[in-house]
Amino acid sequence: MDNELGLPKGALMAGKRGLVTGVANRNSIAWGIAAQIAAQGGEVALAYMESNEKRVRPLGETIGAPLYVPLDVGSDASVDAAFATLAQTWDGIDFLVHSIAFAGRDQISGSFVENCTREGFAQALDISVYSFVDCARRAAAMMRPGGSIITMTYLGAERAIPNYNTMGVAKAALEAAMRYVARDLGPKGIRVNAISAGAMRTLSLAGISGGRSMLAQGRRLSALKEDTSMEGVAGCALWLLSELGRSTTGEVVHVDAGFHMMGLPSDEETDAS
């Protein structure tokens, strides 16, 4: 195995280049995906919040990232500048990884009904959903034939998860937006999909009340009785971004050790809780 994620080097992404957004640190899902793309021969430009630059650049250096672009998706000027830099550097791209989401702490704890505010709801939808549509539109204009776009979602889009609240509603909207984007970009030969990853030790999970419990419950109630692995999520991304994913679009692919498809827990699992 040839890189820090224990992934073998290969050539599935050879000749392909694109943008990965949302890298914050070593534990970011976006970073796991970026490392996998690079391990398979792809060129990765990293987009990040300026406050994370000191953590992102050293990571990017380990995979030979040729381009770093500050990106604040809440600012049209910042998005304009990021994609202008991308267009000036490369004559085309092959993929976009959208891994950006945000909801205020008051929006992801306690009662959804009581705590959801107009401002918090609008911000969550803007950062978590509109940013995907905006980035997809801009990336599509630069994409070479056979391009692929993925975004990250979670089971809270389908089920009411304690404390996920407004973010769950935003993820549901994101999944719907993904399907509409897939429909519109399909005639251009661009595939668009979402990965619904299980709970993982990321900054996003740390911000959710009861996040550790989500990890433990996910492991205990999953079909495989194991945590969702970064290798599994990154491997799914590789499938969707490479030629292996040809003919697949508009899908939400669950990578959660089978947690999403389980019904009632067994007597043993109930007793363990």
C-alpha cells in the first residue's frame, strides 16, 4: 500500500484533473477522496476556507496538488475568483467533488420545531445546497466529455435523526438538487451523484450534539458491525468519478456499513443498549 490511507497506487484517474472542495483537515471526507484520486493518477486542485489554509497546504503537498484556491461559497466574489483561477490554470476539468455543508449549532441540537429559525434555515440551505448548484454550474462549463460531479449527503436526509434537524432538511434538498442537476447535465455527458456516508470522525460530526453516540450506534446497528471507513467512502468516490462509474447518474449511494437498510434491532442489540 502506497499512501497514508492505505490505498494502492493505480491509474484509474490518469489524465483526469478536477476540483475537490471542503478539505479542512486530515479527517475530512474531502481529503480522503482527494488522496484517493491522486493515488490513482489524477490531478487535484484543492478549494478551502482561508482559515484552514495552514492545514490544507501541507496535506496537498503530500499528493502533489498543483493548485490551491480559497473558496467561501457564501460570497459570489469568492466563487467567481476561485473558478476564474481554475479556468486560467487548466483548459478543462474532468470532475468536481462538492463536500461543503453548514448549519449553526442552534440548528443542530434539541427540537427542530423549536430551534429552527428563518435565518438559520436560509443559511443552511445556502451553504449546503445552493453552493452545490452554483459550483456544478460553473464546473460543467469547464468540463471535458465524460465529466463527473459528486456531493456528500447523509441518512438524515431520509430519516429524522436526533439533533441533525435543519441539516437533515438541507441534505434532503441537496439530494433533490443533485437529481435535477443530473437531469440537466446528462445531455452534456456529465454524470452527477451523491454519496451518503455513515457517521465518521470529522469536524462536522464533532459539531453535532451526541455525535459520539451516532458513531457508536452506527457501528452497533450496522449490517457489518463496523464503522464507516474513509477507504470505503473514497473508494466509492473513485468509482463514481472514474470510467468505472459510466452510465451511473442521479444516484444516492450509501456507504455506511449497511446501517441505512437495517430494520428493527435484534434482541441482542436491544439488550446491549
